[in-house]
Amino acid sequence: QLHLVESGGGLVQPGGSLRLSCTSASSTLETYGIAWFRQAPGKEREGVSCISYSGDSTDYADFVQGRFTISRDNAKNTVYLQMNSLKPDDTGVYYCLAETVAGECFKILRWDEYDAWGQGTQVTVSS
């Protein structure tokens, strides 16, 4: 069973940066498309970004375009989300999800279209 683990969250001031990581000790991620979602308190989960298995295709939500960058290092079995120019509205729990069938990322799918997800990592943007 695929088990994803997120890390790298924390408390950061507005305008600061964080890099989130998603990895798995149980499976190789190199054939999977990976997405990041987030959920703020009292709000619904929303898709942030996705990347194809090869890294050649990515997609971003409009609200992070130009600030966040998704990447992957298949040799390290890790997918990253570099978050710059963070805003208080970016606060939430960030989850990584895997799409194991096609491994592609033409656009961010719905949460229930992914096959596995982790427990999340908390990101708090506050002064």
C-alpha cells in the first residue's frame, strides 16, 4: 500500500519561504503523478499544484502562480513544493497525493481522483 509522508511545514512570516517535501518509504514514486492540496481552517480542500511522473508537465492553481514551484527528484524519491512570497492566506495543512494509473499532470484533478495521500504538514504564515 502506498504511504506518502509530507514534511517541511512550519511557521513563517509573510513574504517568507518554505520548501515542502513528499516522499514514501513503502514505494517508489517515479511512475506516479504527484499533486499538492491544502486545507485552511473552516475551508474546503483546494488543489495547489501537480507534476507528472517525468517532471515534464506541471499545473498550478491561479492563486499560487508565480510564487510556488513544484519539482521532483526521482533519484531521491521525493517531490518538492517550493513556496515563496508566502501570504497569511497560504496558511493550512498541505497534503501530497499520488495518481498511480497514468502518472500524468495535465491539470490538477479532484481530491477523490487521486489514489493515495499523506497525513499533511502544517504551514502557518503569520507575523
